[in-house]
Amino acid sequence: MQKLFSLGLAAAIALGFSGQAAAQTAPAWPTKPIRLVVPFSAGGANDLMARAAAEGASRSLGQPIVVENKPGGGTTLGADLVSKSAPDGYTFLISAAGVISNSLIKKSMPYKDSDLTPVAMIGLAPSVILVPADAPYKDLKEFIAASSKGEGFHWATAGTGSTPHFVSGVLQTKYNAKLDIVPYKSGSESITAVLGKQVEATSEASIVALPYLKSGKLKALADTWTSRISAYPELSTATEQGFGELRIAHWAGVHAPHGTPPAIMDKMAAAIDAAMKMPAIADRLKGMGIEPIGGTRASFNKFVDEERARLGAVVKATGMKDE
């Protein structure tokens, strides 16, 4: 009996030392600066959301978060870089709709969707349907009705698979708008085309659209997200106008290389969520037309899955392809 007790005591002590050793050797995170790769140029909505998230999350995590812009390839350049990075919690991607739509419309991709794992939602800039300031239609219903007459309207996009392209796709396939797509290199070129009346309409992120609306240079017909823009609440949503299928926004989230430990991703998601709840950061974003979101890793995974299904349906219905 004494021998069995001694063996049990020895085993318990060994397990205790083993647990202590594991706790002592388990790597803490983070212990050095974290890199956020933004697959867009500096100054746009996604870049601004990335920098706000970095500012707030670094306070919670106790380490600097460095934002690195890697534009190109319709966001695939930056996404590919992150997908091939070590899954150690020190490199993350600032993701957008392209992380979902690129594989749906491109013939070939340098990485697989499964190479990146959703971590956290940062926020979104609702897309705003824009027309010349003196356009005769006062809302989306009148615009769609007018487009069905004659040869239809020209609609500017920022290229195949861009957010304005998806907005036009929903308008055409769900609501019978008659639109001829005119692709430009950027959203700013699309805005210029509407200002110059080379095209009848486009849609653009609220952060880009608001200065033109407040100055009276352009007219807004609808906000294409599910809630009104905090900085421009007088504009009704497409859903409020009876177009519930039109739910498109310029959003920014965080993805990690596949294999990143769940505990690290959970901690990053919590830090992003805390950042979006900081009054100074939230108020600054809202003032620019960006809605802070945050949330859990589970809620962001759900959002990504739903977006993939919705955007995939638009791609199939329109035959959208990036050659």
C-alpha cells in the first residue's frame, strides 16, 4: 500500500512539474511588433480602418502594430504574401471583399482560400449610389425605372469584381435595371466620370462619397448597407426603399495565415473588438463615414460565409469573370 502511495505521489509531482514546465515554455503572445498587411494603397477606406484597428489593438496587446501597404493584383499580392507567412501571430492581412470574390472570378490564384483564416471584423463603409447633382430621379426606384427605357444607363466601376460591379450586378439581376458597365481603373476615376456626365451613375464607399454629397456636387440615391450612415443619416438605405437584396459594403477585416493558433486569433479578435469600442476611435471613424463593427471571431466567420454565398450568387447570375 505504501509503495502504491509513493508511486502515485511521484506521478503527481512529475505531472505538476511537467505542467509548470509547459506553462513556462509556452510562448507568450505577442512579444514583438505585429505586422498588418494592407493590400491597398495608403489613404483609402481599408487603409484607414487598418490604422484605426492597429492604434487601438496595440494598446490592448502591449506591442506596436505596423501597417504595411502592399497593393496590386486586385488585393492578391498582399493576400498571397500573408498566406505564405509563418502562422505565428505576427503577420495578418487586412481583408476585404476581394478575399472572397477573387477566387470566384479569377482564372488562377497564387493561393487557396483555405490558406487564410478569418479572425476579426474591423468595420465597413456602406456603398452609396451616386448620380450627377442635377439628375432628375430622387430615389433608387425612379433611377431603375428610368434605366429600363431606351438603351439603358452607363454605370462606372473600379474594375471587374469591384464593389460597384457587385452593386450593379444586384441591380441588374434582382431588380431589372438596364446598365452598361464601364470599367475604370479606380473609384476616383469613376467619380470623375459621373461628375463629367460620361456615365449616369456609380457607387462608391461612403468615406469617398460624403465630401461630394455635402458640397452638393453629386446626389445620392441610396446607401446599400443595412443601416444608415452615421455621418449622413438623411440618406435612406436601399432596404428601406424596398430593395432588400441590395446589401453591399466596402468592409475591412483581419485574416491570418492558416495554422495560426486559435488562442492567438481569439486574442487578436478581442483586441480589435476593444479598439472599435474605444470612443475616440469609433467617433473618428464614424465622422469619416465608416461604421466600426468589431465582434468575435465566430461572428466574423459567419459574416464571411454569408458574403461568399451572396457574392457567389451574383457572380453566377451575371457571369462575372476577370480575364
